Amino acid sequence: MKSTMVNLWHPIHDVPASFFSKTLAKQLGESLGTFLEYDGANMGKGYQNFLRVRI
């Protein structure tokens, strides 16, 4: 049986902007899988307030 790994961007909503940090992004990503990177460009932008982690 062949095993295949796929990297995914997973959005994480409702993170207060005051709590956002690279460390938090890494911890949340590790809880979902193997953390690769994060994108916090949408943190604190009204209704688009979320961060993405790549796992």
C-alpha cells in the first residue's frame, strides 16, 4: 500500500489578535499535524480575522 502526504492550509478562527504570536501558531499547528508554516496576514482585519497554518 502506498502512503501519500499532502500539505494543507488550515484556517483557525476566533483567535484574539492580542494573543496571536508565532509560538501560538506553531502550537495550534502541531495540535493538528506537523506544523510547516503560518500566515497571519488576516489577523485583526474585521470579519476576516483568522490565521492559517500549513500542516
